[in-house]
Amino acid sequence: MLTASELNLVRQIIADFPRLSRAELAYTICELLEWRRPNGKLKNPECVEWLQKWQQQTLPSLPELRVTKPRGAHRLLANDPQSDPPPSLHGRLADYQPLRLQLIEDLAGRRLFQQYIQRYHPLGYRVPYGAQLRYLARTPCQDVLACLLFTSAAWKMAPRDSWIGWSDQARRANLCRVVNNARFLILPWVAVPHLASHVLSLAARQLPTDWLAAYSVRPLLLETLVDRPYTGTCYRAANWICVGQTQGRGRMDRTHTAQGSSKEILLYPLESHWRQGLCQFPSPQVCHAPPIGEIR
């Protein structure tokens, strides 16, 4: 949590620079309070979300923040023919091997990914905040079979935190070593048995190296939340572990009043000594982060 002096500093920055955009304010605050990733980059996206929520709920005296461009679910593209359904793909998993997870690093790939999630995922597309990596699962013929999005983990989830067994101090220090699978989509024209669990297994092997390269932190645990009526069958088949359910409060709910649907929490350890790494304090990898919110 922020100290009183840090909160006063935030108030002063916003009062002194009322014409700054949210992104510019976040950049300034992150620099002054040293909110950085282990690779040295500032945590601007998290700080923008934090400013918005704290202005609404905790800091009503803050000046209005200027928005310079749409955010969140409003940043949607018109449907592109490139994401239209092709002829159906079906058969045995062996017919499409070796599958490759393509880490998306270019604008065209990000737009195609957004289109697929926006059009075909039941939760639709929302602009993610925080650390994030996107993947497309491709066949040797370059056909896209699936999409995956990994993001920063939820700040708090009681069943997850109890199962890990870490202290509050250890959680704050090591949360950057937990990564959330925020979206997973097998495209609707693909009918290949066992594909989903296979793609999840590929991701569990590839993600730690990619995340380390991008953010200078090697993850130790994956998490995901499964909305009803889905049961997470493919996750269970890939050996993910169900540790409980949320109470239906969003990750941004700090007043414990938000109403939502309860979700199942599934976790997947990435290394044999994952619990020891997450529970140690102080952490060998310091992960400064503003407190975003919690899920209970």
C-alpha cells in the first residue's frame, strides 16, 4: 500500500499538472515512486488503471484526468475479412504436428489476434493492462488453430494465496512470478480432439523463456479463471489444478461491493520448487508494483 507521503505526492503531481493525460501522469508517477519491472521498464499501464480506480473510489478530490484516446473494450476494430471463418479443420492431432506457438510481436499480428478474440471468444476483447504476451498456435501450413493471451496475475485471490501458502510480504514481492492466462480460444472452425490440452502444454513450456526475455522475470506459476458454464476440461486434461472459486468480485474491486459471477481458479506450477520460490522473502527478484485490486 502507498504511504501517506506517497499519496500526497500523487495528489500534488495531478494538481500541479492538470493538463497531462493519464499516460503522461502515470509515467511521471512511476518515475518518482520507482514503479518498475525487473527489466527497468516503468509500469505505466498498471499505474493508469490505478489512477482511474483511485480517483473514483478513494481520492475524490483529485482533479479530473484528461483522456486522450479510447481505452479498454472501446478500442475495437471493424471486422476484417482476414479473420473470417475459413474451411473447417478437423482430423487427428497428429495430422497438424508439429504445432508452433508464434509469439506475436508485430502490429499485424496483434490486430489479427484482436479480431479473433473480439469475434469468437465468449468474453470478447478488452485491451489488457500490465505485462502481457500473445500467441497464435499455427500448423506447419501456417493455419491458425488457437489464440492465447497471458497477462499480469490478479493482485489477490484468497483460494490461490491460501494454496500457495505465501505471506502477504512474499506475495507482494513475488507476484510478478505468477502469470495469468487471460484468454484461450480454439477457433470455432477447428475440430481436433485433444488440441486444447496440447496447446496449453506447449504454452507452459515456451512461456517461461519468452516472459523472462520480455520482463526479466522467470514465472513459476500459471493461473486462469474459468467462467460458468464452462468447467475448464482442457485445463484439467493438461494437469492444471482447481484450488477454489472467486466470490464474484472483480480484480479492481477495492470496496468489496462489486457484483459478478463466481469463477473457478486453476493453477499450473512451472517448476518443481515453485512454492519455495514464491514463498521466500525477500525475493531475489524485486517486483515493484502499485496495488491494483483484489479478487476474493
